[in-house]
Amino acid sequence: MDNGTPKYKRIILKVTGEVFAGPQQFGIDGKTVKAFAQEIKEVKELGCELALVIGGGNIFRGALASEMGMDRASADTMGMLATVINSLSALEMRQVAEPYIRRRATRHLEKGRVVIFAGGTGNPYFTTDTTASLRAMEVGAEVILKATKVEGVYDADPVKYEGAKKFEELTYIEVLNRELKVMDSTAISLCMDNRLPIIVFNIMEKGNIKRVVTGESIGTLVSGGKR
């Protein structure tokens, strides 16, 4: 396949917040963010309509705070605010970002702008994975690209278990039945109901976003059938 030809026209890229910490355990690493922005620029130049959903785990994890005793709704709200920090490049929220309106977001994509969906769904108990699935349906994306720090989906944590097996392809039902850590079950079910494919890949390897967009078979495909 011609590496200059995108396979997908409209894409949702879901990026885990931990990616922005780079080699650190916390916060935002400038060098990492700069490299990420350059890759986004290169993919945009292929002619794709690109929207991003970015997590906030490098700043605050609502689920962890909830486990420590914080009220879940408050913890999730703080987590959503963390995603806003990660999504800003330049300060009520109207000073830094316009309210989410589906038709306006779609119009931005049609005009060739990269759209960043910040703040999660705006509701507690929903992850940014679910946000990515929901927004993908709303704007008519063809695929969700789930960017992580590992090569794809494994049957065990590859960081902890040397013999962990990587899956090339999985169905939505397999992900749910095996309780694999791809996306949360709500997000997977939403994609399954709407037949939206998910590709899980390693964003830490330079050029991988472009490789996925142009159809190179990397990472793990989660769908209703075969590639």
C-alpha cells in the first residue's frame, strides 16, 4: 500500500494521558509533546480529518482517587479537568475552549482542522475511552485509534509477564469475555453496537500513527471480523 495514501478519511485518536509524561511518571514532558504534535501534523498532511480524545492520567486519575476514599463523582470530575489541561495549547471554560456542539465539531473537521475533545463526556463514571467511542459515533469517524505504550493487546501485562501473548486481531465479544484491557466495557459495547473498529497500537514508536492511518498492519485490530 502507498504509505502516502490514507486508508481512513475521518479518525478519532484516543491517547492515554500517561503518554505525555514521557520518561517521567507524572506531568507533561515538553520533548514528548513536541514529537507527538509533529506526528499529528504529518498525519494531517495526508488529508485525514483527525479528532483527538486525550486522557488525564499523567495529572490525575479519578479511579485511583476513588479507591483512596474520595467520592467517585468528585474524583471523576477532577479527572475530566485533567484532560482539559492536556488538551490546551494556549484560560469560565469558554476562555480556553468552545462548548461541544456536534455539528460544529463536524464542520471543523470538514474545514481541515484538528479537533480536540476535552473534558470527557462531562459526566462522572464514564472514562475517556467511552468519550472516544461516543464522539466517534457522533462525528461519523471510520475508526478509533487507541494509542498506548505497548505494541497492542496482550493476554497479560507485557511489562510484568515476559511470555505475554500479543493478539493480532480480536472480536468485540472476545475482548468482553476475556476482560482484556483494551478499553472499558461500555466503550467496547458502544463500538460493537455500531460496528466501529478499534486499532490498539504503540504510540511511543515514531511514525506509528502514520503507519496505522495508511493501512499498515500493526498493533491489534478489534472488530466484528477479520482485517
